[in-house]
Amino acid sequence: LLSGKKINDIAKEDRQAAKAVNFGLIYGMGAETLSDYSFESYGVKLTKTEAERFRKTFFRSYQGIATWHKSLKQKNLPLVRTIGGRLRKWKSVPAIPQLANSPVQGTGADILKTALVLLAPRLDPVQGKIIAVVHDEVVIECPQQYKDDAAAIIKAALEEAGQQFLRVVPVQVDVNICTNWAEK
């Protein structure tokens, strides 16, 4: 949407730029901070002009986020909740980026924890084991002959967990099959 490209023309670089824009703007960044953040966090170079254009397009397209930011400011409370209901409190009211970050990141954590509960027993038939969890990634090991089945299991469990929290937003999970983490 922000790039103006058709969905089938979106490349990995476009997805990285979208992550920078989406996460930066969900957390309330201005154009200059977004430009710096996109490069530091995602390796995406955005000029200040591009960042401002993306910012305007984003908030025009996702007016609910602007409304949410405004409500966080108006409430002026030192607490927020995740979609799952977990509470985060501060001693004083923090800035909007902190107030907006906690529900987003916290809901991601809620989803991941739910996914792990769903995933663990489903891996038994493929002799799979969860060996690492890093941010929004789950690394499993299984015998080579079960790799495709294991990939389907992990994809289904993570998407199911996401849909429990994000009922109206499609949840899509990418799965990579590798012989070591460096290949990912």
C-alpha cells in the first residue's frame, strides 16, 4: 500500500521497508526518527522526504492508529494492556512511543507464548523439539525426513495463535527449512 506496488510485485526489500515504516509509525515516530530507525534496524535507507511521505500515507491509510495514539495521549495514564489483557504500569506517564510499544510488543509475546503451547505437543509425531525462541521466531529441530511436515505444523500453530488475538487481521507466517541457523 505504501509503496504503491501490486501485492505480487512486493520484494523482500519492500517488506523490510514496510516493517520499518509500520513499526516505527505504530510506535509514534516522527519522520526524522523514522528515517534513522529504518536504516539502523532494517538496513533500509529512507530520506527525510520519503519518511514524511510514508508517514502521511500511513496515517491517511490507517486512521485508527492515529486515533489510538490520540487516545493514549488523552487518557494520560501510566498504564497500558496487551490485547490478551496483560498490564504494564509505569510510575509516571511515559511518552507515546513507550505507551504504544508495550501493547504491540506485548501482544506479540502473548501470541508467541500461545503458539509455543500449541506447538509443543504437535511436534511429537515428527520428533521435533523447540530449541530456541528469538523475538518472533521459533527454531525447531527434527529428523530430515520430517522437515516438510514439521514446517507445516509450525506454520499452522503460529498462525492459529495469531488469529486467537488478531481476529480480523490475517496472520501469515514464513517458515524456512535450514540445516543451520546461519542459512536462514
